[in-house]
Amino acid sequence: MTDRKTLLDRLKKRELFDLLVIGGGATGCGIALDAASRGLSVALAEKGDFACGTSGRSTKLIHGGVRYLEAALLHQDRVQFNLVRDALHERGVLLRIAPHLCHRLTLVTPLYGAAQVPYVWAGLKIYDLLAGGAGLGRSRYLGRAEMLRRFPMVRGEGLKGGVLYYDGQFNDARMNLALALTAIREGAAVANHLEVVGLFREEGRVAGARVRERFSGETWEIRARCVVNACGPSADLLRRLDDPEAAPLLRVSSGIHIVLPREFAPADGGIMIPKTEDGRVLFILPWQGGCLVGTTDEPALPGENPAPCAEDVSYLLRHLARYFNLKVAPTDIKARWAGLRPLVHDPSAADTARLARDHVISCAPSGLITIAGGKWTTYRKMALDTVDYAVRTAGLSPHSGCRTDRIVLQGGEDFRNDAAASLVARFGLAEEEALHLHSSYGGRAEEVAQLCRGELKKRLVPGHPYLKGEVLYAVRLEMALRAADFLARRIPLALLDNRGAMTAAPAVLELMARELSWDEARVSEERQELDLRLGVAL
Ligand SMILES: Cc1cc2nc3c(=O)[nH]c(=O)nc-3n(C[C@H](O)[C@H](O)[C@H](O)COP(=O)(O)OP(=O)(O)OC[C@H]3O[C@@H](n4cnc5c(N)ncnc54)[C@H](O)[C@@H]3O)c2cc1C
């Protein structure tokens, strides 16, 4: 039941929850799903929208992290090694529980020095071995001629060959939403646009939080036996609501992406440069009909809507020119956005690119549990560890252990690989539109298509497969409450094509205004918010 009013009523009326989760990114929604499916009573408050933080601004790879494997081998670092092994296991689980949102992606790493060939080849063979039964296909060596034929944008001078391997790619924002909706289905009371503005204690222990609803301004208290801080890069800000003297746990780092027209990406896969001269990783990937290029890694401060700065954009353009036969002009950039990595603080590491991407669970003297670090690929393991920890320390009584490796996420239940064709036949959709509905809504695509009739069957903007009827579906069944919730997360338009999102905005505003009974003032607030945010990221 995704009726928000009912969910808010439950959050207001229930006297005591077992668990209150603060933050509705991948980590928070993963915890809510895990705990609710073990029979615990769960509340979750997200101050913006699901995936409005880091979880909607990732590189969209479900991966073990080839680069972390290198660090593990070079430094004989057990933490990094375990992270790669766990992540490869999780990669297999995610492809299984969200088959509509995740798929296998072919990647290639070009090799230049002769010494690199056996080194990278052996590294990727270890990657295959670590994946074990969850492997997506064997990595293999490609000769120079095959590399240049299949990946003509790779620089030819000095090229020896390449190694082809497989990882996963996914729709991060819709996966985050699917986690929230599945948690609700399992009994959790989950709300977006509900901010935690304070924490309160009873007998010295944190006993709940004061929340404020974004649109009515109403505030109330939610009481819980155990409170979990899953605020990602804002985790330290939340910890200071509990203890103003709390020492920082995180080192935040920002990473940007730019999106170029599809023709800049290889026809059948992505390219990864594992180590640029300055030690960064550079990706160029096909994604949702565009070409995704990333990323950077710069120390940053926690903030709600980080904007990619001009320097970071020129850094990516410079590196594209250095590593690829691509002439990219700033005017080719269709969209850009930045995300903040919630890295676990290590006072001895000077460079954020070298901080461990593993997660830590820390408990304050008040009992407030903070989960931080990790990566998207490992959200489920992070959730499992956090719920186990909460059960132990707060004496909760779940009726079962963790089951999330078997809970198929919303949309994945009745997913059939060949269902897009029947959407074309039954609803007269163009093939591109049917494929979009199929890979976004999975087994629920028909439900969406039913809504897309008459005027609502029209596209929101030429050149993209998004349909007007999807706006109604998002409002009615997917908790979209703001225009940006729809344009940047229910569909990825704002992250793919800023100008396209601006063109679609009036129709989205009109449909949402009608559906949600917005008055003129609210429409104009939404319009201003879009004007402010579009052009960077939402
Ligand atoms: C550039 C970049 C690329 C990445 N690429 C990948 C990748 O390809 N693959 C991968 O596996 N990982 C990747 N990651 C890492 C991954 O995206 C993050 O580890 C993950 O999304 C973190 O999720 P989270 O839920 O902890 O944080 P977030 O998604 O930031 O969620 C925290 C939430 O808490 C909410 N919040 C904050 N304060 C409050 C409050 N007071 N009350 C209520 N709610 C609050 C925020 O609004 C936010 O939604 C990438 C990260 C970056 C930055």
C-alpha cells in the first residue's frame, strides 16, 4: 500500500517502532526492507526523495571493483580483497532479485605497455575466480586489431591489446525506489519528503526523532527501540544532532559525470581506464541511450545538491582527449551531475581515492547506530550487518534471519525477458517505448501501459521514449511528489538530457498539478525549483 497519507498516519500513530531508519538512499531502504522482512516494525524517514542523494548519482555499475582488486593485491590488503569478493557475490544477487533493472555489461580495458598485458590479464582472471558461480562470463584477451575494430575510439599509438570482462549495470534511482516500495510491501512505514530535524533521548538513550513533513510543515515525534542513521554523506551532520561533539566518521569526496550523445560510446560495451596518470579511474559507458563519462574524486563537504564545477568538467574532457580518439566539445555535453561519496574516515590516508570503500557500523554512547561507507553494490550486505547489529544491541525479536537474497524487488516478480514485444502488440507502442517500460517497470509495465492511452500515450519530449501516462503512474503508485522526483528519478531524463528535461517540464507540471491538486503558488514553487536545478543536477 503506497498511499502516502496512510503511511504518514502510521508514522504518526504508532506508539513505538522496533527500528527507525533515517535516510532513504540505498542503505536506508535496504535496511528497512531487511528489517521489515524479518518481522520487525520499521519506520523510515527520507528528507528529500528516494535516491536524491548519492544513490541516484552513481556510475550505475554493479561491480566487484577491478580497481580495488588491484589495491588488494598490491598492498596485500585484506579489507579491499574481502570487499571485492563480497561485491562480486552481491552482483549476482542483485541481477537475480531485480532482473528488470540490472543487466550484464561488457567492459574492456585497453593495454599499452607490454608489461601491463600479463598483469591486467591475470588480475581479471582472479576477478573471474573470485566471482565463482556468480560469474557473468569469462574475461579474455583481445588482440590489438580486434580492440581497434570493436572499440575504434581507443587510442591506437602504443596499444598492445585489451582485456574484455563483464560487470553489471543498473538503473540506480529506480532500484532505490524498488527497495522502498518492497520495504512497504513487507510492512515498513516509509515516507519521502519527511526530514529528521532532531533526536530525543529517554534515560540517556536515543529514543526517537522529531520529523517535519516537507509540504504541510507539520512536525511530530517517532519513537523507536533502535534508531539507525543511514544519511550517507550527511551521516556526521545527523550524528551531531545526537552529540554536538561527535568526532567526524566520514571523509566526503565528490565525483562528477557528464553525458554525451550515444555515438561517443562504443557500440557493444564500455571502456574502463583503471588508472589515469593521476591515479583515477575513467569510464566511458553506454547508458540509457546516452554515453556516460566519469568520474572524479575530490575532497568535498556534505551538501544537498552538489554541482559539478567547471574545473571537474574540463578535467574529464582533457582526459577523454588524452585516452581516446574522441573530439568532445563542451557543447556536446547533454547533462552533468555530481555525487558525494560517503567514505569512512581514515586519518592516515591523505588521498580520498585510496580510502577503503568498505562499510563500518558505529554505535554512539546514546545507542544511535550509524552505518557508513560501502558502495551501492554492497547495500544488501550493509543492511544485513546493520540489522543483525541492531537486533543484538537493542534486544529486538525478529521472527527470522535475513531473507533479502531471496526477496525479488517490486517489478522483478513477473519479469519475462521477452515481454517488451507483447507491449508493442497489445498497446501499439513504438519498440523503443516498450523497451523503456519493460526495463523500468518490469512485470508492472503493462499496468503503466494501461494508463498510457489517448493523450497520455504521447511522448513527454521528442527523441526520448518517456510517456505522459508515466507521470500519473509515478504520482499514484510511486510516491513522486515533486516535478524533480519524476524528471530525475522515476525517469532518468534530467540526468541524460538537461534541455530535454526543460522541454518536458511544462507537461509534467501540468499533469502533476492536476493529479495532486496544486494551486498556482505551488506550481510556481516547483517551476522555480526546476529552473534552479536543471542544468546541473536534480
Ligand atoms: C560519483 C559516484 C559514483 C559511484 N558509483 C558507484 C557505482 O558505480 N557502483 C557502486 O556500487 N557504488 C557507486 N558509488 C557509491 C554509492 O553510490 C554509494 O555508496 C551509495 O549510493 C550510498 O548510499 P547511501 O544510502 O548510504 O547514501 P545516500 O544515497 O546519500 O542516502 C542518504 C539519504 O539520507 C537522506 N538524509 C540526510 N539527512 C537526513 C535527515 N536529517 N532526515 C532524513 N533523511 C536525511 C538524504 O536525503 C539521502 O537521500 C558511487 C558514488 C559516487 C559519489
